[in-house]
Amino acid sequence: MKRYIIPAIALLIGLTSCNWLDRTPKATLAPENYFRDETDLQLFSNSFYNNLLDKEPYEEQSDHYVHLNLSNVLRGGNNRTVPNSGGGWGSGSGAWGDLRKMNTLLEYIDKCEDKDAVVKYTALTRFFRAYFYFNMVKRFGDVPWIQDQLGTDSDELYAPRDSREVIMGHMIEDIDYAIENLPSAVSVYRVNRWTALALKARFCLFEGTFRKYHDPAQHAYMYVVPLPSGAHDSAYYLGLAADAAKEIIDNGPYKLSADYLKMFAGPDADKGEWILAIKNDQSLQICNNSTAFATMPTQGCPGLTRKFVASFLMADGSRFTDQEGWQTMQFVEEMTGRDPRLSYITVTPGYIRLGDTEVSAPDLGSSVTGYQLVKYVMDSTLPEVGRVDKSYNDMPVFRLAEVYLNYAEAKAELGTLTQEDLDASVNKLRDRVGMPHMDLEDANAHPDPFLLSEEYGYRNVTGANQGVILEIRRERGVELADEGFRLTDLIRWREGKCLEQTLVGMYFPGAGQYDLTGDGKPDLCLWSGTDPKHKDMVDKEIGTDTGVILSGGASGCLDHHQNVAHVFDENRDYYYPIPTKERQLNPNLKQNPGWNDGLSY
Amino acid sequence: MRRIRHIAATLVLVLGAITAAWAQNRVVSGTVLDTGQQPLVGAAVLVAGTTTGDVTAPDGTFSLRVPSGEVTLEVSCLGYTTQTIRVPAGQAQLAIVLEEDNMLLQETVVVGYGVQKKVNLTGAVTAVDTKELQDRTTHNLTDMLQGAVPGLNVSITAGNPGASGSLNIRGVTSINSSDPLVLVDGVEADMSRVNANDVENISVIKDASAAAIYGARAAYGVILITTKAGSDKGGKATVRYSGRMGWEEPTVSTDFETRGYWSVYTVDKFWATDAGKNYTTYTEHDMAELLARVNDVTENPERPWVVEEIRNGRKQWIYYCNTDWYHELYNDQHPVQQHSVSITGGNKDIKYFLSGAYDRQSGIIKLNPDVFQKYNLRAKIDARLNKFMRLSNNTSFFSSAYDYPGGSSVQDSFAYASRHALASFPLQNPDGSWVYGTPLISGNYNVANGRHLVFGENKHRNQQLRTDFSNTTELKITPTRNFTLTANYTYRIYQSRNQYRSANFQFRRYPDADYEYYTTGAGEDSLEETVSTSQRHAINVFGTYDNTFAEAHHLTVTGGMNMEDWSNKSVGALGKNLLSETLNDLNLVGPDETGNVITEVSGGQNAYAIMGFFGRINYDYKERYLFEISGRYDGTSRFQKGHQWGFFPSASVGWRISEESFLKNARWLDNLKLRFSYGNLGNQNLGSNYYAYLRQISVNDFAGYSFGEGTTMGKYSTLGAPVDANLTWETAEQYNLGVDFAAFKNRLTFTAEVYRRNTLNMLTAGPDLPAVFGAGSPKTNAADLKTEGYELSLGWRNQVSFLGHPLGYSIRGSLSDFRSIITRFNNPTKSLAMSYYEGMRIGDIWGFEVDGLFKTDEEAKQYTSEVLDCSYINGRMTGGFLAGDLRFVDLDGDGVLGIGANTVDDPGDRKILGNSLASLQYGVTLSADWLGFDFSAFFQGTGNHYWYPAGMNYMFWGPYSYPYVSFLQRDFIDRVWSEENPDTYFPRPRAYSSTGGELSKVNSRYLQNIRYLRFKNLTVGYTLPANWTRKIGLEKARIYFSGENLAYWSPLAKYTKYLDPESAYRRNTGESAAQDHMAYPWQKTLMFGIDITF
């Protein structure tokens, strides 16, 4: 027996003494062995693009553009509540989780032996850190500055917010490092030096106008953490914005695309005009929903507001709203002889979709205001693009047109705008679509009463450049329609009350048949009483949920949101609230003004 | 059922006639007594090999006619040993004495690393009567156990071929992965891959004391399966063949709307309320045409179903069909067959067992059916090497193949096909082209999402292959009578290989148009192949010492060690644009239009190891006082060094009161035992992260991001979230109190168990950290759960005389229940936004209360403007509330419908409406045998449990979900509110209201109680008399019918007959949306079989 037992025991001891329970991962890497070369750094930084960039900018609702259901931001009031957690202040991707990744990379990056790569990816990471903080400042105002990977016991976890002056200071340091060290070759899907300049122009314009319109002297409540003494003024930021934009205008390799519409509806980014874009790819099934969103009745029914449509100039440069009776003008007449961009952005009479051969009337079933979207609608002959989430046109992040507009606005707000500046910027946008130039003197001599009206315009624009600032804002709205800028613009201009303005659509004088294509034949019949049951046109009952709701009952503008209140609280809604749970976890976080989260501190 | 009844009646007639023809020409009579000379009533006296027999009267007498010449009688009585008596030709009077049967006392149960006498068990172990499983036609062993063991919960999660249920013992065990450990012949295995015919016995170990010997893997119960082995039959081989054939059909109705008119009418009505216009472009004239054909089951030549007309300037097909889409795409009945054969034999030195099985199941898809095939092989040999050593080897092989057409999963195909195929559309145009895009649909939607093309063209050949091979070699040394040493080594390798093929398809939209091609999604020309291989090495060495001292003190000591190593590796490759539409190989990947060859690859591997030292001591005094202690010192690679090892002890005691002298005279009492156990087990199974204590860098493809560089998806690397390096075991401490009772010669048996399990240190997110931390709070062992429950089983069996022949019958029932409460979780505000809170009962459903539908528009307007602000729920309801909409109740009285602070203390207008976990699980088995016939019926069910139908589940919601349903409940519109028909269950018609509107808010009106009672199995068989079958060389031959899932009763059936309550329950579990709302239907199985032994 012993001859079996002893070897067995020996075997047992042999097996247990080797490290039987050691099982190290074989398909993943340990952090100690990573961050060694440029590939590692690039792969680690790639997720910043995916996580931070807005892939569907056309979805943002504002006073210019609404869906079937208004967003809670638009509705305001009780529809905006303090969330318990998340709300842009989460720990994951799209919020603080991204910052952690950036700080992780910056912490480990020196392990890479390729020092050029270290500099390049440090610059890239700092670009995205500035991008990240810009998003946070826009949303919350003051936020804590964190530049390290935190541990579970780090003091920073429980730190108060830093003032926006501190954050802006760090952002400028980051972006200047990025401008200095990123490559300057054109690279439309990757961040380069020009992207960094464009970001700098964008956030410095934001901060400059924000400080100007939310003057710390008058609106101290907007600065939850008071600005330190000696904080920079709005002119400082406006100057930085103008300089950064000017650098791109003067020395950048970009020029405007010739075709406004195809730039957005075509499959690929315009490498001449677009500085940074999101790549969509049909063969890889990286798609967006832009076409289906605009053309299918089930995707939100987006539409431009009548107020926004009215702000487009006539093709001769005169103002549409200077015309008598523009408020009750019907669709075909209203759309005739306007800034050509109107027909690139929304369905106008005679509209033939790219790829189509026949004229389409605006589809009231797919657009809540009747002003159906066109801008990102792809060629109908391309396979699959009409299906939900099957559009594969690239999406813009930064493009030269915005740089022009930022430049002109910064200079105008600074008071240093010249006609040459306009000609070097916004007038190039006008040239592209064959619109007459913006004239500095003329604009300032005749500020647009429409854009100054309480009903449709801005309240806070004053001073010598009042007229041209209004014109630049008009131009910005038109040129950058559906690109996700509008809400941020209203916030930095302190024009939140614009969200309370009318959100109606097309005007109809009452029951009857309407031609919407301009061919003289009716396409639409509005009825009440007996359903006419037309076979050759769309019938809609007036005053019903399933038909049309008109602002005046039997007549008026399409007013789907008639009973939906949309209010803006000047003392609250410029910022988002800090989630309740976060304030409970860190009592040093002060809540933003006006937000009641029920906590007693 | 009618068919079955007819067949059974014929059988009885024929067999009765044959039996009557048997010559019987003398009488034998006598008395049957027990050893105390008391007459035995109900003893069966049978002429061996026939059905001729008698049952003794209360005075123990019997009398029966037998053939002339010598006969052999078999005398049997419950609780007594069966006797065989030769009666010479001349003898007519007999006095037979039967001895009490001690077999029941000797009955053993397999426990960890050994067997124990059932009467001596102190833990909660249930042995499954595997004889009852033999006739079950369920396709895998896991599903067969549903309802068979109290406390063992089997959730059958899908109805598609090859799917099997999931197992759970004693309710919610942990908020992490908590499957029981399944060991087949001592090795961790997949129960659904075991050939049910191979199974000798199954022990379900439910409490900690009995499971403790398995330590870290056994925290949530152990199921031990032992397969059959060869036996000493003096060299004679026994061959058993079992074959059965039959068909399957859905357990639910498939009687969908097939009338084009009603299909179009309903879909348009729902669509229009949401979109303001019709879904279809059928004109009023078209509707009249459809109505004219509404009763045409087949096409009437006077009213063609497809008409060519010029519309909008071009030729167009106008479809006026009455298509039964469901039955065009799917079969109700589809064939199944199962065959198994085994050969056993041996002598005292060498014993062997060989078996094989084949199972073929066709699925429901009609055009190119999906077919699941399964093969099992097992070979066991056991050889005596010398006086004290035996060597055995056990090899098993499993292989399965599921071939099916369609997108990545058959569930997805089923879901996609169920949209946009209105009954008015045909599958094909008159010219033979497929109907896909049609101008009759106003949106950019396509008929059945093209799944009829996918099924019909047969270019989408998907295949899922599984193989599982296991080999165990065991050496057993018995140096002395009292000591056995066992050592075994097992190697197991199992692999899954999948092939997913999709190809372009073409269709025609207009009669005069060219073919169009669909080239993305399901129409993408691509082939993906994946292989995942797992290997396991396991070594067990253990010894057992067993002895009895002074005929009173019985001691058993078991001790040993176990080591296992598991690893897995996967490889995947995908290529697009294949050069062939019929051949499926990655060698055929070609360039796309721009010359790019698009391929993707993926990989991955994981491993873990465990090691444990275990021991157990059993002691009993005269089988009256029972003690057991056991423990295991266990290590796992899944934690950081220093946290890898744990010790898990347990102890249990039993008191067999029936052995006490004061009960010795209670002769009716066979067994009464009280037992109590306590144990503490670990759980190392923390989900699929095998290195949870490490931060790892992983490289991944983006789900949808590219830098326009090359033709592949962009890649990124990421560093795992911060971890708690101190992670360690979850522990489950369990208390179990049990009673076993048997009386009247074991005719009556009863077992009851109550238990409490505290699952401690469940691995969950640690204390919440401020979000600026930038990652989830590292997981730590930070939550506790308490589960309490009970299990009861009660059985009665007896043998009586029926029409002069012995009739054996039995009835058994089991019942179990549990409730689980979170006892520690870091959620101080009891926020409902977090998954758990202290004091929470797992499964609670919070929702609003609805007290009816608004009767008038005025009531709706007045209520929602003056009584309750309902803006919270009117997301898709511009125009406000109208008659026929839901009237929500203001539970908190604040005038605003809402969720308050979303905490338990301030839930707004919500309350707990019910619990989603079944409150009871029960099973009842009835069986009887008489005159060679056998019968058994098995019912299984659950008590109250609740379900709020998933928004996209349109077997429930119909067009309230997605309006454009292919499979619309017949006459659904009659159940929808309208001014003329206001007393309906469903509200005002409105598309999408269950996915995003008012019906998507969980509420009391549409909450479903999905308790059910299922007629799980019926088996009726007839064993041919042995003296006939022997004439043709068969030892035994039996024919039978077996039906599985024959019927169910459930409150859900009142609201939908299209949804099986079990599928309803499972479909709402966060699987992909496409799967969630439509499930491959549950099947019933009807089979006829034959068993032959020779």
C-alpha cells in the first residue's frame, strides 16, 4: 500500500507548491506594460473623440427648431427638475469619466519612449480636456478643476467648485499647449492645430460674451464662486477669440465649400471647409439618423419655427419682416425670393430632393411646423439612407464658417469691427450663396426692429454696434442652422427669454385647399366638418390632434405646442442644476442659483 | 386529444381480446401473510410474465385461474419483498409469507464524494426519481427537472430549438451570478448536454451542510448527476432501445388576423392617431375592394388579390390579399424524433456501459426549416485490476448543430418578421419577385423587414455547433474493508462554433421597375465565424473510512482534495462581399466596389483555477442520533493573493425519533426524523470577469466610430475601472430545519424543510463616491441579502384491486416558496433610482394606480386640469386627455401625477403593485399502473406573480406597441375603446402608447398576474406481457404516448391567448429590444414511443 500512498502525497505536495492559483490575464494588458509607444497613446486617446463629440448636432431643440415633443429645457418650469444623479455630472462617459481618462493618460504618458509622441498626445489630451471643461462650464458655470487621476480617498473628491476664472485659465493653458504642439496638416477626422485654434475661438467668444452680458457687477448670482479680484474682463476673452479666429483665417489651409447643401447632405466631409468632422461610413454601418429624422413621421417630426424662417433675408438683402403683412403670408409667397440658404435648410416650393426627379411638398406629417428639414437629407437614390439610423453623411464639429462668424462677432462685441473684417469673414459666407454683402455702416444705421422686438428678437443688444451685432446673430442663425449652436448662443447672450417666444409654423387662413409646391395645384386640404376624402392631396382636419392645430382656432399658424407652456427662468435656467446626490456626497458643492434640490444647505 | 383517445381505446380493445384468448383451466388459491402471521390485504398475486392475477382480500386470501402445468407466481405487496413461487401442476392451495422489505431503509443517496443512507441524511438533499424522467420528451435534462424537486426552480427562457432552461436553487441567492454547481459523475458539466437516458440518479443538494464539501462553488446548491454503469450480469449484455417520434406545436394560439381589410383598418387606425395620417396608402376605393374580399379564404377568380393599376403616374401592384403571414412563414406542427440505445453488461471483473442518443427537432420556420440535432455518446468501463484496486474510465461526447436561416439569431428573425407584413400583402408578386418595398406603405418601411426573403431564398445559412467531450479516469483502492481511496482525473474540452451568413437580396417595387437590392443589415453580404474553446482539468483525491463499533457507533470519515483549472479562448473572423452566395467560407471574401477587402477579427481568453481540501465526519448512534460536520478550505485564482483562501465549515444533526424506544411499538410509523443544519459557504463566481481584482488595459473596436483610416472600425484602448484589490468571497450562511416522515409501510411520505440563507458580503458597488471620481465606485463586498423559504413534499402510493387485477397508484405533490430581502445596501435615502435598498423585497414592482378609462372628453379634460395634473405621462398626447384614456389616481394627493422624490418614502403616486417573483412553485404527479398499462400525469405551476408587459410585447399590446404588426391578434379592434364600444379592456387606440405613451407607465390596470398551472406531461404506456415478448427474444417491450406542455391555465389567458405565461415572464428581462417583444413560441411536444430491452 505504501508504494501508492507516498507517490500520491508527493504528487499532491508537488502540485500545491507550484503557484496553482496564479492566473494572469492573457488577452488584456497590465497598465505597467502599456503607454509604451505612439500606437498605445493614440489608441488610448481615441475614445475622447467618440465620447465627447456630439454626433447628432441637428437634434438640439431651440427657439429656431422644435420637435413633436418639446424638450424639457424648452418647456422649462416644472419640467426641469434637479436630478438625483447624472444630469451631465455623472461619473461615466460623457462626463467626469472622460476627464479621468485624460488625466490617466497624462499621468502615464511619460512612460512612452517616443518623446515626440509624448508631446503630440499630451497636446491632444489637453485639447480634449479644454473641450471637456468647456462643456462643463457651459452647463454648470463653476466646476472643480481636477488634473489627476483621483483615488477613493483623494481630497479633491470633496472639494468645492473653482471659479470660472480659474477654469478658464487652465483651459487657456491647455489649449495654448495644444495649439503649440499639435500638427498643422489638414486632418478632418483628427484634431490638429487648427482644431485647437477653432476651439479656442469658440470658448473664448463664449466666455467673452458671457462676461459681457452676464456682467458680474449686475449679475453676481451667476458667479456662485465669486470671480477673484483681477479676473479678466470680457474684452480679454473676446480679444483671444478674435486672435485665434484670425490665425485660422489668415494662415489656415481652409476655404469655403462651393455647395452649401451638398456639404451637409453629401456622404463625406468637405475637407476644404471642415476643420473637424465625425466620420460616418455605410460599409461599417456607422450612421446617423438625419435623413429619416427629417422625412419619416415617426422620428420626432422636426421643423423650423416661423420666427426663424422670418429672420432669413430676402435674396436682395432686404428684410422679409419689413414687408407689410408678413405675419399672415402664405407658404408659397413667403418662401419666394429669399436667401437661398432657406431652400437648403427647409423644404421650399419646388423642392426636389437630391436624387429625386419630382417636386415634393412639405410633409406636415413629418414636420410639426410644416417647415420640414432639408439640410442633412441625403440623396434619395443612395441605398438605405431613408431608413432609421441609416444616413451616413459626416457630421461637422468645427468648420470655417463658424470661425468667420466667431471672428466677426468677437470684433463687433469688442467694438473693433471694420468693414474689412466683415469682408474677410461673413461676407464670404454671403458670397457663397450669392447674397449681397453685410454693410457695417448700414447695419448700424438701421438696426432691425424685428430682431429688437420683444416678440421675435433680442433684448440686451445695445451700443454703437447694435445693428451689426444683430446682423451677425441673424447670419449665425442662418448659416449654422441645425448645427447645435443656438441654445448655447442664447445662454451666453443672456437671451433665454427667446425660448418663450412663439414656436409656431406655417400660416393658413382657414379651411381650404393649399398649393405648397408652387405648381398651382393644391397639395393639402384643411377641413372641418366633413372629411372631403381627397385622393390627390393630403386631408387634415382643423383643430384635432391628428389633423392640424391652428393658433387662431379656425385659422392661423400651425401651433402644435399651443397648450404646452415654455418658460425661461432668468434666475435659474442659464445653468443646469448639480444633482442632489452629488451635493449630499460632497456638501462643499453649492447648488446653482434658483435650483431647489430640497437640501437645507 | 381526440386522436389520443381514439388510439388508446383501440389498444385496450385489441389487448383485451388477446388476453382473453389465454387458456386458463385450473384454480390456485391461498392466503398471503406477513411474518407475524397477520393477513396482508392488497398483495398482488400474478402469474409471472402475464397480466393474469388477483389481489388479496382483507383476510389475505386470493384465488386465480392459471394454465395447467407448472406455473410461477409473483407475490408482491408494498413494503414487503416480492416473492416468486413455483406452483407444481398438482398444487391448488398456498400459504405465502412475505418478509418486510428493508430496501427502503438501505436506500442510498449520492452526496458529495460519497453516498449516504437516505435515513441517515441530516442535510437537505432531494433525490430525483429518474424513472419518471425516462418518458419525458423534453429535449434536455434541465427542462425535465422543472417542478420535479421542491426548491429547484427551472426557468425556461426560450422556445427555440436547442434552448434550455436555467437553474436556481432556493430563490434569489445573490445579486451576482448564482447558479448551482452541476456535477456529472463528479465533474462540472452542462446539465442540458447530458443524455437523460444515461442518468442513474440525481441528487439536489439544497442546504449548506450537505454542499459544504464543495466549498466555494457550492454556495447556491449542488446538483449531482450520476450516470448508469455496467453491472455484473454474468457476461450477458442487456440492450435497450428507445425510440419515439412525434411532433411539436405552439402552446399558444397562432390564429392571427388574416383578413386584409381588418389588418389594414386596425393598423391605419392606430397609426393615424399618432401620425395624423394613414400608415398605408390604400384609398377608400381600395378599402372597399378589401372589404369585398374579407371572407375569401382563397382567391376568388372574380376578385383577384393582386391588381395592376396606374397610380401616381406609374404602374403599381395593388394588393388585396388575405394572407395568413404566420402560417406562410411558420409551421404549427413540426416533426421531432429521439432515439437512444444502450448496452450494459459485464462480469465481476469487468463491467461496461455504452450508450448513444440522437435527437432531431425541426423548428417552426416553414420555407427552409431550422433544424436542431443533438448526439450523445457515453462509454464507461470498470475493471478490477487486482484484489483491492479498480480502474474505471468514463467518456462522454456531446455534439449539437442548429441550422437556421436568417439574421444573427433566430429570435431576432422572428421579431423582425413580425412587423410590416399586413394581411393584405402577398409574399410574392405575380411575376414571382418578392414583395419588400411597396408604395402601399407610406413610410420608409419594408414588408416583414424582408425576413420572408431571408427564409425563402435560403442564402442566409447560419449554424451553431457545440461539442463537449469529457473523459474521467478513476482509480479506486480498497486496501481494507473499511477504507477506500479514490483518485480521478478529468479532462473536458468544449467548443462552440458559430457561422453567421447574410447575403444581398433583391425585390421588385413596381411591375415595370428593375430589381432593387437590399445590401445592409440582414441584406449585407457577409460571413462571420466564431470559435470559443474551453478546457477543464480536474483532479480529485479522497479517502473514506467507514466502520461500526460495538454495533452502535457508526463512523464515516471522508477527506481529500480537489484541483481544477479552466481556460477559454475565442477567435472570431468576419469578411464581407463573398464571391459566392451559396458557399460559406472566409476564403471566398472578395473586394467591395471600391476594391477594398473588408475583414474583422477578434479574440480573447480567460482562465481560472481552484483548489480545495475537504473533509467530513459522520457519526451516528444506532441510526438514532446523527451528527455530521464537514468543511472545506478553498482557494481560487479569482482574487488577489492574500484573499484567495477561505474556510467554509458546516455542521448538522438529526434525530430519528422513530427509532426511540417509546415509538418502537408504533408499527405504522416507518420513519420520523428531525434534522437541523448550519453551514457557511463561499461564492467565487463573480460573473464573467475572471480578474475582478485587477485593472486591465483592453483594446476594443468602437461600436460606431471611425477615423476614416482604412476600412475598419476605429479602435481604442481603455483602462479598467478602479478596483478593490481586497475583493474576496461572498459567503452564504444557511440554516435548515427539516422533517422526514414515512408511515404505513412507506405508503405515506412527507418531507418539510424551512430555511434561511444570509448571503453576506455580496460583491457590489462600494460606498458612493462623488462623480468627479470619474468611475464607478470600486466593487467591494458590501451588501447582504436574506432569503427565507420552505419546501414541502407529500406522497401517497398504494396498490389496490381493480376489476380483479392489482392497480398501483401514487400521488405526489411538492410546494415551495421563498422571499428575499436586502438587509444591507448602501442606499441611505432608499432611492428607487438605485437597484436596491435596505429592507427591499426583491422583485417588487412600483407603479401607478388607474381606476378606469375616462367616459367622456369633458370628464377627461376636467379631471386632468382640475383634479390631477397628468403632464408627467402625456408625452405623446398633444391635444390632451380624451374619453377612453387612462384615469390615473392621485395617490399622494398633491394634485400632480409624478414620482415624488423617487424614494421609498416619497414615491409620488406610485406604490408597490405586486412582485415579479413567483410566490409559490408547485408540482403534482399522478401515476397508476394496471394490467400492463401505465399512466402518469404531471402538473406544474406557480402562485401569484406579476408582470407589466414590456412595451414592445405586442402579443400582449397589439398595435399599441408598434402599430404595424404582422401578427395582429384576430378581432383585436373589438377589444379597443371606441365611443360605440366604451367598456373595453384596452384604451383609446394610439400607436406607440405602450412604448412611450401612457401605457408605458407601469400601472395597476394592465399589470398581469402570470401565475399558471401547466399540464406538463402525460404519459400512457402499455408493456407487452413478457411471455409473449420473450418468444421473439425481447425481455421487455413497451409502447407509449407522451405529451409535454399539453395545456396551461393562467389569468393572462384572459387578456391574450397568444402569449405563454412563462414566455411573458421571461421576455421582459432586458434582453435586446428586438427579442424582448416577440419570442419564438413555446412548444408542446406529442410523441409516440417504443422501448425494447433484450
